[in-house]
Amino acid sequence: MTALKKRKRQYQIQILTLTDQNPSKEKTRNQAKELSIPHFFPIPISFLKMDYLKSVVPSQLILEQGSNLVVINPGSANVRIGLASQDAPFNIPHCIARYTTQVPKRNVQDQVLNSQITTVQHMERERAYDVAASLLKIPFLDEKVANNALPRKMVRVDGFNPQNSRKESAFVWTDVYEKNAASSSATDTLVCKGVDNESGGQHQGADSQEPSSNEPKLKQSIYGEEAVRISPAEPYCLRRPIRRGHLNISQHYPMQQVLEDLHAIWDWILIEKLHIPLSKRIKYAAILVVPETFDNREIKEMLSIVLRDLHFSSAVVHQEGLAAVFGNGLSTACVVNIGAQVASVICVEDGVAMPTTEKTLPFGGEDISRCLLWTQRHHQTWPQIRTDVLSKPIDLLMLNRLKESYCEIKEGELDAVAVVHSYEDKMPAGSHKTRLTALNVPPIGLFYPMLLVPDVYPPPPRSWFHDYEDMLEDTWQMDFPRRTEMPDGLFPNSFNVGFPMWDNYPVFAAKPKKEEKVGLAEAITSSILSTGRIELQRKLFCSIQLIGGVALTAGFVPAVEERVLHAIPSNEAIDTVEVLQSRTNPTFVSWKGGAILGILDFGRDAWIHREDWIRNGIHIGSGRKYKDSYFLQAQAMCYINS
């Protein structure tokens, strides 16, 4: 029996005994006989997988396969992490605040280069506002409300969002002191000794000052929302390792610090939220659901963190757009992902993502919040308080809450009475009751991006991303040096013999990732029309899937349908646009899809094992690497469509 046949035979036994941890030979023969499978003759593993997936109850499959799978979906503002068996992940601000003795102190490590809007940008923003105001039938910026004969309509929109029950409450400053000076948190101790010392002794000043037993001890590292709620007067520097869809590498934030912070945040979540210590992670596998904006080098660095630093036994990479499709039980859709800082569009056909349709827009939900502040200040409805989203991240938390509670897209004047809070250094929050106006303007900025005016962040050095191994490279058609320990059946030249499902999948040429300076409607239209086939175009225009927190904005779905329909050129034979209703929370749908893909991938042909990654980098044993982020095995489609 050849090595390939032996491997298939092992897979048969594995599939047939998924629900039995201690199978006997007799039971295996009986199970094979029930499926009409000769126990002495190997058959394609895909048949066994599909048969099992058709018969198994989905909840049972999730419990069986998802209890040792950790799904990680990193974003610019938030990271979603949880076990695949969970209904929803932990959604945690993707940041860390570290104690610092730097003078002068930098409150935020990733401070923008240009935090002020130029005169040209200001004029373009006002023109964009007037265009939006005309469409929404509201007053322009220079119109005097007092001279309006009709009184303003006061509207309460409490019923639109479940978060409105907490919209009036103020945030509280984080307590930066250890609860017990004698017994520090195990997580902080691990980070301080294992991470901070490696980063060049950045906490050397803190370590040299030994506090007495009676003095309160400052935490060395603070994570998540607690990190965002630290007073600027405290000796901490906030760091966000991912910014605008890329690793936040800049002259102020070196690559090594970015990677160390990324590792520290994920490690803290695994210990404090999922209760998986480092010693037990070898029993777990990780599913990395990455946004389309990430470059090859960034994905490799994240894989190294997952496999080398976090000690997962194996890992697989899936694309966020593709995962979103399967999270909603679809096979073909145009996925529109509106995150906190980046929006992206990509088309998926029959479980295959089409990279040539990818569009990236450099704005998101946080820019809508900043536009809300700008709009109120220009209408002179914002209280005379110091609100600064750059130096005081807690102000951005407040604006995000106001946006989620009050903003929607609808015609007519939309005002609301709200409580705005002011946060001064270490002082309790001040409450200011005010009337917010033009609440339908900020979200419409997704279609008129000059309204949002994203800040100019220092771009990472492009040479850092230079990589000869492309994510879409056809690796299994290339010649590789054979490893001595590789069995005959695993050598690339003979691998496809038993897996004909891969032979007919198309291979797309790689293209550089670039941002589009257009509105959301134009990006969706351009993405779908780039597919080139009228039948597929019609299907995609009627299968638009909105994901991300902004998708929960009231009135957003009809606005997308209307504006995309008007953006289609008149010479195109398309007259229908439809946004599909999401079957799960749009914020978590990519994470959920990643969990489904990980559970269905029994054979684990796309998975990278820890030992192989540490010794050899990208493992060539299966003849595939990141390519599996774009292609899906046939059994997953069988499960989704059954």
C-alpha cells in the first residue's frame, strides 16, 4: 500500500470515529459496512466528509469540533476572540496602555502627523455637507435657524438601538493602581517580565523605583476599554497595534513594539477572558480571520505570534470577506465590510473570493463619530467643553455611543436632546444636556467621503512589506526542494492525485493593495462590475451583504440600495439592487464564519503546524499556504447548502 493510500485510510478511520474516542477495529468495520465502504479499500476523503456533514446535527458538530478552536478576528479598533463553540466572541478594544516615564509624555503612541484640517479640506468638507444637506432636505451650514419660519422638529430615536438604555451614563476613569500591592496580577507580571524587558528596557525607570509595601503600586500594563478610559494625567501611553487596516508601524511606533503589544493583548484576552493559560494552548488550534487590507508580511507576523509566541498547536488563515459569506450561510455575495477605521468591498462566487474585485476605503465608523462632533460644533450646538478624540480616547468612546444611539439616515431635520459629558484630568465626568442637530449627516458621509476627512497617519515603510511570496501565488505548481522526512504521498508533485477538487479552481493574478478615494456606492458598483459577467453581476447586485458595526445604523440598508442603483451606469442592463438581511449580528458575522470554516475543515490540509512554522516558516508539505484563504473545500458547500 502506497503512502498516499495509507494516509487516506487513516482519514477514513478518523471521520468514521469522530464521535467515539476509543473505537475498536470491529466497530470501525461495522461503521464502514453501514456506509457501504469496504474497510480494505480507500476512497476519496471528500466523500466521507460530505456524507458525515450531511447527516450530523450542526449543534453537535459545533460542540464536537469547536471546543478546542480559538477564532481570532483582529480589527483596527477592536479584536474579536472566542472559542468556535461560543455563540458570540469577546469584542474588546484593540489597544494597550503601558506605564511610561518618558518626558515629555506622549498620551497616544500612534499620534497623527496632521491632526488639523487644511483650508482646502475644510472648504471641501463644507461643500460636501451642503450636497448632503440638499439631499436630506435640511438647512445648509450658513443658514440661520432662527430665521426659519417653521420650528425645528425634536425627534427622539430611543427605539432604534438596544444600547440606548445606557446612553445617558458617563464613563468612569480607570483605576490604574493594583488592588493588592503585594500580589500583582499574573498577566501583568508575565507581560512586564517577558515583554517589556525584551523591548529595550522601556520600563527601566519604573523598575528602579521600588515602592514601599504601603504605597499603591501602578499597573504596568492595562488592556481593552480600561486602557481607553485612563486619564491623560496618568503616566501611561496608549498604543494601538493596528491602525487603518495595517500594522501601526511609524517613526514613533517601531515594528518590534507593535508586535510585542499585539502579542500582549491577545495573551491577556486568552488568560483573562477565555481562561486558557500558556501551558494548555498546545491542545488548541487557532483560526485567524484577517481583513483584506493586510499584506503578506503582516499575516506572516501574526501567524508567528499565534504559533510561536502564543503556543497554539496549529493555525489556519481565512479571509474576512469569505468568512462573512459563510457566517450568513451564503455562497455568493458582495461583502461590504464597514469597520471602525476602514471599509472594504469584495465579491465571493460559489465560495471563492475574487481578489480582483477588492476595494478598500480609508474611512469607517470612527470617522462618522468625528464628523458628528464637527457637525455639532459648526451648528454651535456642542457645549463649550474640551473634546479631543486624539489626546483623550475616552472622548471617542463618548462620541461612538452618541453615534450609535442617535444617528440614522432619513430625510428631514433630525434633532435629539442628549447628555454630553466632559472629561477633565482625574475629575468626575461633567454632564451637559444639549440638543444635537443634523444627526443624519454624519452617516451619509460614507457616500460623500469628503465629509469625513480622515486624519493623516504616518504610513508604514513600504519596503517593510516587500515580499516575494504572494498570498495568491500558485505554490503547488512550483518545484520545491523535497524534505527528507516528507512521505511520498505528501510531495507536491504527487499530492493532487487524490484531491481533484483543487484542479478546477481559478488562480487570480495578484494586485497591489490600494485605497480608493470614492464613496461607498461607487466602490460597490465598481467592484461588482469588475467581474465582467452580466449573470454574475445581476446576482451580486441582488446579494449585497453589509457587515460591521455601522451596518446596524437605522436607514442604512435602503440608503445603500438607492445610491448603488443610481451609481450603476445607464448602459448597464441592471435595474435591481438588494441588500440581504443578515442572519446574525453584522459585527460578529466574520468571526462566526471563521468558526464555521474551522469546524468544517476536518482534513486540515490548509492548516500550519507549530513545529513546521518554527523550523521552516511556510510549510510546503501540503503544497499550499495562504492560498486557502481564498479557496474553500467542497464539503463546506455541502454543509451550507444541505
